Amino acid sequence: MDLNKTWKAVLAELELSVSKATFQTHFGQTSLISLENGVATIGFPNPLMRGLVENRYYSLVKSVLDHNTKQNTSLVFIVMPKKQVLLDRDAGPLFSQENQNSGNQTLDILRRLHVRPESTFDNFAVSTTNQMAYAAATAVAKNIGSAYNPLFFYGGVGVGKTHLMHAVANTLILKKHNAKIVYCMGEEFLNEIVEAIQTKTSAQFKKKYRSAELLMVDDVQFIAGKQTAQEEFFHTFNAVLREGGQVILTSDRPPGEISKLEDRLRSRFEGGLIVDISPPNFELRVAIVNIKSLAAGLTIPSDASQMIAANITDTRAIEGFIKKLRAATNDGKEAITIDLVTTTVGTKGKTAGIIQKPTKRVSGTDVLEAVGSYFDIKTATLKGTKRDRPIARPRQVVMYLCKTELGLTLEDIGGLLGGRDHTTVIHGVDTITTELSTNQQLREAVSGIKIRLWAQ
Amino acid sequence: MKISVLQENLHKALGRVGRNISAKPQLPALLNILIETIDGRLCITSTNLDTTERVFIGAKIEEEGAVCIPARTLIDLVSSLKQGNIEIVSEKEKIIIKASGVKATLPGTLVDEFPKTASPAGQKEIRLEKESVLDALNLVVFSAAGDTSRPLLSGVKVSAEEGLMTFAATDGYRLCVKTITVDKDVHFSNVIPARVFSEVVKIAQEEKDEKDIVISLSSDGQALFRIGDTELLSRAIDGEYPVYQKIIPKNHTSTAVFDTEELLSAVRSASIFARDNANIIKLHVEKNASSVSSNSPQAGEGTIDVAAEVDGEGGDIAYNSRFLVDYLSHISSDRVVFEMTGSLNPGVFRIPEDDSYLSVIMPVRVQG
């Protein structure tokens, strides 16, 4: 029985029996705490009220309660003051601005410098793919301007280039509040020059950049091919280095491969330390999932985090996925289970069905058989020479799965399918990859096969 | 009941419990004062359901019993009587009061109507030195919230651990924290309504000869304060008091040392111009050029120079003058140290060379 409901009914009846004032004073703050074995426990805010009601209204309360519960109850009156809850945001401005006191000043500075405060060395996961870069960045953070200058990171998207760069800035700000840090994107640098020229404020522009203790340029490849920008950057670069400042650059490729980059810039970039950051491997991705989920206040069981890491390779996509999980679990109030992760991964469209248990080993022959049985084609036919569409398509699926899921070499896949050329395999994989994003039927087929393959 | 009591004793007791009677009580019976004989003494009680106040006085008891008398009539009557013996006799529902040449008959109320207010029994008592508690309460209680919309903030957080008892009160705009030393074995952690403490302060000031304040807590959340023959019984506020420690700024960029009196009078003068402007005054901190100023379109503007020893870059900070006046008028030190970090972060007031007391005040954000 619902205690609250019962007590509401009782109160409603009591309200009719006594005057309004009496009711408010005596019963206004009461509650029914328990009702078991014919004993009703009623809570009062203070002992005086308890005494008053016990003396005067015991029989009235009992008769009303008996009538409502249809049983013969005895009453126990206890003092149960209402517990007061006060959230910081309701406690007044002193409390709502609390973090301004300690870290806030630093936060303000970071915000002004466009440095991301959440990117620190502490929450950077290190593995073999980025160990070197991490070591270089920490060394630079310790000895600004003298360790490796310039420090040049290159690698694909979401490998952590920018994170490391910001981590250096964060470390510097913590050590020295008024450190002059300039951070910009390659493109911003370009736009600022154009603006400076237009508004005749080149002097200010030069002062801003050339006096930096730490100059960080993200995606520096964007200035390649822009003559004025390259020239200005060259001078800025020299000025910063001459004053003992540190330069950190990131790009999507090494300086030697940035086309239209002036030689003098290239040689200067190459004069420092160039570090390549490869895409995160599985273990690193698991670590990233754990770090990101911790930051989002979610607890993800280890099997689920492995599942996420196995399915999503891009770190930004992992971040997005964790946000999605957070929403799906009602801001982390519900527990995260592997099933939830499976379904959430499953609704991601393109990655639909790329669900795999990272443990089970699957061979090329397994794929061949699974595809064959799914499309109801003999494996011999798949290996054969017929190129009708109903056969060619499943054959391409085999190529796709062997390449993307098993990571077999093109030659091996060609060999598996009766000695086909590796270019045929490339074409097959490409065809399926393109089609997957548009063809729902194909997606279903691929995920169906994968489930068969990796189902325990 | 039949008793004789000295007018001066009864008058004092009635005056004290009379303060505790609310003008519009929740129950009509609360407009009465309960007089009963307990262990050969007279116990005078009033209650407003939240707080109960009892004063014990000596009396000659001829016949035990209890009477419930309308408070207003009784207090006015007793205060009009001359010093000397007063005899109180209950006859059925009537109460007859006799003094030299005076005989009054008052209608009594049923004693049963008056809430039962037994002191919590068998609790461990904490004995504290009255003077230091009084000192701490004086420095802290004023900054608790006056309204009860946030019940926790209308209380004072008292916690004792390892020989230190800390009193903290905040209304969300300012915070005062005072620490005193107590016996090592005192453990305490409760939020006591500030109103109760105000009354404790009054009683403690009246009872000049008493050296101690005794506190005991009952399991159902009632706190009992005893000073001499007076007891104050109230509920403690149940709930988690905000963690005030974290809002105390750890560092600051400037300090200024003011003469307390000079700063107080400057703030008072400046506030004349702030009456129409939400009492906002501006404190300007600068080496050899500190001032308090205020302006409003209607009243005009005023700037009062104050002498200060400034260390650091200084700056402007706007305050509600009421908070500064409250603080400055409660401290006894001649000098006061002000620590600030910019115009938007809370400023801290301290007493020079005294770490046991500080006040954090939230500045007002002003445009321009």
C-alpha cells in the first residue's frame, strides 16, 4: 500500500473534522512513516506537536486511519523532523561562484588564450602509437624553449596532436600565470594577416605573435601556398625562437610532404623534432573510452568499453558516442550494460552491425563460408570465375569483410577467392564501402553475416 | 497550587520567557505562561513550538501544582507590583494573585492545553566557557540568513573536533567563521537556529555571574542550552550545511589594513548616498589613495578618503554597505585586514594576527 496516498486520504478526512487552523498546526507537517502489522508510525516535526496530537487527537486519528485502512491499527507517534536539503546553487552567490576562487582565475586565463583546460597530460592516454609524442611534449613542457624547438606533430584526425599541444600550454600556465601564449589555427593566422593588412594594424599583429613565449599553430599546412602568410610566419618563427620562445606545430603530414611549403620554412620545421602520431590501437582506444567516460561521469564496465573501442576507431567519434551513451542512460543515472552499448552502437547507421566480440578469432575461410551460406551460394562458386551480379556482389562482400574486419592483405584475399588480382580486391572493397553508406539492404546483409561470424 | 515568590525574581523570569512568545502563535494556548512547581522550585515556561524557554526560580511552596496564565496580563500585572512577596493561589479555574494591597483574579487556562515540554533527559552534557562562546556568537550570528526560506542558512553551523569548536554562519552573501578552543573530548556537529543563539546571547549577557553554558542534545534532534537557572530548548536544523570551507579564498592579490572605526564611519557616510541605490558602496583600494564612495542620481555622490596600508595592486570592489557595517560594528579589534582579488571575487576580512576569525563577503557586480 502506498503510505503517502493513505496518509493523504487520512489528512483529507481529518481536515473535515477539525478547524482549518488546528489542522494546519497539528497535521500540516506530519507524515505516515510506516504501517505494518496494524501499527502505524506517524512522524511529527517536533516533540511538542507530537505530545499535543497524542493527547488530543489520538482517537480521532486512529478512527480515521482505521476507516481508511479497514483494519484495527494502533498508533505510534515519533519525532521525525524534515531533513533540510540545500544545494549550492540555491545557497547564494558566495556558493554558486565557488570555483572562481581557486582554479577559476587560471580558467579565465586559459579561456582568453583559447587553450582547452580539459586537455592536460593527466588525461592523455599513452600507448606505443603516441609514446614518443607524449615524451617529447612533456619534455618541452618542462623546458620551454630549450628541449625540442620547434616541436612538430603530425598524424591523422583525432590522434591527439592538439591535445598534446594544449597540455603543454596548460602546464605552462599552471607554472606561470602571465605566460604569453599564442595559439591559433593555421587558417586563423592567415586571416589575421589579411585583416592586419586591410586595417593597417600589422604592427600589432607582429607584436602579438613575435613576443610569444609559446607559439602554437594548429594545422600549419593551411598556410602553405600563401606567400605573404608564409613570409610573415617565417619572420614570426625566427623572432620567437630568437627570444627563447617555444614553437609547437601540428599538421596532417610531415613538413616534407606539405606541398607548396616554402623551402626555408620546411628546413626550419625539420630543424626541430618531428613526431608522428599514429591512429590509436585497440588498447589505447579502450583507455581513451575509460578516460572520456570518467570525465563524463559515467561508469562503463570493461566488456562494454572494449566493445566501444573495437567498433569506433576515431577518438572524436568515441567522444561523441560517450555523449550519446550519457543521454541514453539519462545522464548516467542508469547503469551502462553491454546490451545498451550494443544497441547504441547499432543505431549509429554507418557503423551499424560492426559489432564484434574482440576476442573470437575468425579466418578468411570462415568469412567465405558465412557469406556463402547467407546468400545461399556455394563457396566454390564464390571462388569461381562467374561474374554475374548475384555472385559478384557476395564475392565483394567477402573481400570487404576480409579486408576491414580481418585485416588480411590484398594478395591473401585474392588467393582466398581463387587467385584474383589484388586490384580486383581493391575495387571490391571500395565498392562495398561506398555502397554501405547508401544501401540499407547491403548494410543488413553485412551486419547479418557479421553476427553469424562473431556470435558465440 | 499555593506559592509565594519574590516580585523581583518573578518579574525577571517573566520578562525573559515573555520574549519567547510569538505575537500570532499557532495555538491559542501558546499565549500563556506555564507556572509549575518542580523539585521545590518554581518553573516558568513559555513556548512557540520551535523554541521553549524555562526559568527556574526559588519560591516558598505550600501546595504543589501547575497553573497556566495568559502571558500578557501576568507580565503587565507583575511588573506593576511593588517589590516584595507575591502569593499565587489556584482555585479551580481561577488564579488569585495577592501582593501588598493588591488582589487580582485571573481566568486560568487548562494546564493540559499547554504543550508538554519536558527537557530531554539522560543526555551527555557539554560544558563550555560562557565568555568565549558569547564572543564567538557575537561575531558570527549576525551573518546568518534572517528569513527562513532556506532553513539551513537561518542556522549557525557548530562543529567541535579535537579541542576546536567552529561557529559558521552564512546567508549566501557573506560568511563569518570563528573558532574557539574547547575541551578535547567535546564532539559536536549541528546546525542551531540563529534565533536561538540570539536568545542565548541575551540570556548569557543578563546572567553576568554565570561562567558556563551547558549544551545537551537529545536523540530526536532537540538541543538544550542551560545558563544558570534558564533553559532554552530548541530543535536543531536537520540537514547538510553547505561546505563553507571551500568558498574561503585561498589566496589574494592585494591586502589593505584599515582602522576599523575610520572605515566604519567612512562606510556609514558613503551609504548616505547609496540609499536609493541598493546600498551599494564602492571600496577603492590604492596605495595612499584608498577611499569609500557611493552615488545615486537622486542623492548625489560622496567620496570619503580612508587611510590604509596597501600591499598589492589594489582595485575597486563594490559592496552592500549593510554587510560592511554589520561586520565592522561587531568586531572589537582596532584594525582590520582586507584581502581582495579583483572586483568580482569575494573579499576576506580578518583581524590582524588572529586566525580564529574571518569574514568572507561577496561583492556586488556593478555595471561599468
